[in-house]
Amino acid sequence: MFEKRRFLITLTWTLQTVLFVSRAGSAEAVPADLSRLETLIERQGRLIAAQEARLADLERQNSDLQARLEALMTNGMAFAPSACVTNATVAQAVSAALSEPGGAAARLAFTKPNGFSVVPYGYFKFDAVHDSARTAFGDAAAYVLPYSVSGGGDEDLSFSARESRLGFAVKAPDHPRLKVTGRLEGDFYGDLANQDSYQFRLRLAYLDAAWGEGWSLRLGQDWDAFTSFHPKMLDAGILAGTGHLWGRRPQARLTKVTPLGDATRLVLKAAVENGYKNDVDSDGQQDSNASGVPQAVGQVALETRLLTRRDTVLSLSGLSGEERTRRTPSPDTYPVELVQLAAQLPLADPFTLQGTLWAGQNLDAYYGGVLQGINLAEGRAVSACGGWVEGVYDLTDRWSLALGYGLDNPSDGDLSLAASRTLNERYFASLFYLVTANLMLGGEYALLRTEFKEEDRVTDNRIQFSGQLSF
């Protein structure tokens, strides 16, 4: 920038000198020459100012793009608004640790002899939860159990460390046409019913190949393609069964990122996924696998900057598939359908408003319909609608607060059992404190209410304390 400015100044004075010399013989032309010189100097000054402003803007854009490239190289994710891990607070800490050059994760990084760079990351997490009424599933709550179930309506206390996580971000050697990354990540939720005997569970395992102008192909297990972001909260269930649809499953996903301006991108995703997680007829085969067709997912997302320097994300997603049951009473093929709107709006530097709205049927594999997908007794898919909204306020560099609400409302007419869940909602407030850059302490209060077809509504007052050390 400064070299260009010196060049323009030198050019200006050179032109002035030439003009003076050429007019030196004419005294009458001196005033007119001075006027032209002043105009020329003023014009050159404006050009210099414009060039400086343009260069400053380009430097800002370059800095932003460099940060995104670093995140892509380490996380294997294309322009994600937040890292895709279950706990939203953890996502920010892990993302920062991975991208910070002097961070703990960077210091643990190593390069293999074949040129692959590997960055280990993870965290240790402790959760203590007290429920005034027992929930499914303890430290990862989805809904309140009815009174007819053993322990239903009774208080419950759980201590857990199974959300602790270990992962590896991998970057392949440089290639002139491809940028190849990979990720392997797991936690200890393999046996959800046992809070003391932890079994390792695979969360993420994928490769990502990026090429050309914004194209990328992801193969392996990753978050559902319709998931753009998660609520910021301590509960590992992240509103499962109370309005937030999500899951991780094997898939093949094609992504195209198209720049529409200096800070605006159009992101298109198309994926085929394995819709497993259900065997409602207990025939030993996942119902989605029995259908013989994958679940198809598509998303259109706009990422731009409106009121702050942080990205605003607006997305429309759709999902279509089917499940098949073979056993009586209702052997049939049942559709899986979803339409979802999502928005993440940074309204001010410290405040973000975010949430989703959705409707569909047979969504229990995605924690929709309060985990109810097929009514075998009547041979019909369970329709449902819901969503969630949350406001996140960064009080200081260390303190942050989140307030939110989630709702899942299945169609009563699609349910027949007395203990069928007809409505599930949660109000929650979360407080987070960063003791250091890697140590977080937090507290959360939630009010959960679950209604049933022919049983009394059950309410749970839930208090959670968490501590987490990220590396």
C-alpha cells in the first residue's frame, strides 16, 4: 500500500515539474498552469485515498478468507457457521483450539512421513444433573417419563463424564487440483442406558475432497445435511425430542459454495444418507435399510453479513425417504418427509437470535415426533411439527447467557397408545463462564413438560452443572 502511494506521489510531482518547465517561457500561462496543477494534485489525492480504501478492504477480505481456509483445512468443513459437535459451547472452544496457531491443538499437531498432517483434539466433560421427574435419557434428556413407567414422576440424580470426546483432524499432502481432509471423532455414549459403564461411540468419520470453485464431496459419517447449527446449551441431547432435529449417519454429500459478493455466499447441498436407527417391527433389520432406497436430503443456504461482522445464515432444507416393515400388524412402506426453515441472526456484536421451524412425518430417526415415527397398530406414519428459538448474549469475553424454548407437537390423531407422547416442550436458561481459554464452567435450568394421549402431563424441573477442559 505504502509503495503504491509513494509511486503516485512521485508521479504527481514529476508531472508538475514537466508542466512547469514546459510553461516556463510564458509568464502569462503561470496562473492557468497553477490552477491545472492544483486540480491534478487534488485528483491524484482522491485516487490515492480510493486506492488505500480498496486495499484495506481487500486486506480485510483476505484475512476473513484465510481464517475460513484454516478452519476448512483443520475441521474439514466448508464455511460452517459453527463446528459440528453436539454441545454448542464445546463447538466454539474446539473450533478455536483447532484454528489458533499457538493453541493447544496446534501444539499437539504432527506430520507423518507421508506428508499427512494430524491434529488431535477433544475435551473432558463432567455433568451433574438433578431432575424433579425422571427423563429419558438422564444426562441427555429427550422427554419426561409418564407416571405409568417405573420411577415416572420421581426425582433423579445423575453424574456423568461420557460426553468427553476425542478426535483427529487430518489434512492430506498438497495437491494442485484437490484439497483433501478427513475427520475421526468419538465419545462414550455407546450404551445410553448405562451412565457408569462407558462404551466408545463413533460420531464422525469422513473424508472431504474440495476442488475448483467451491465444489466439495464428503463421504462417511457426518451430521445430517439439513443441520446448519445447534442450540447453545449444556444438555448433550441438544433439544432432541423438543424441537431440534439432528443426527449423524453415513452419507455421500455434494456441496457447492458460490460467492455472491465480498461477504455473501450461496451454499447448495445434496446428499443421500442411511436413515437407520429404527426397527419398529423388531424383525432384525433397520426399517430404512429394508426399504432399499436411501434418504435424500437437500439444502439451500445463504450466508451473508447484515448487521455485524459475523455471518447471518438463512436456510431451507428438505428430506425424503421411506421405511418398510414386514411383520404384522401393519407390514407396509411408510414415507419419511421433512421441510425445515432455519435462521441464525447476529443482531448485534454480542447478541445472536437463532432457531428453526419444521414439519414432516415419520421423523423419529431425527428425534422428531417426540421420537415416534410409525404407529404399527393403525398402520400410519406419525406427522409432527415443531421448532426452537434461542437468544445468545455474550455478556463479556468470559461470561455468556442463553435463553431458549423448544417444542415438538405430534399429531394426536396419528397416535393410539395411552402413553403416546402428544406434546413435548422445554424452556431453558444456560450460563457459561470461561475460567481460561480451555476451561469452562456452566449451569443450566430447564423446565420440561410432556403430555400424553390418555395419561396426565408430567413436568420436570431440571438443574445441570458442567465442567469442561478442551485440548
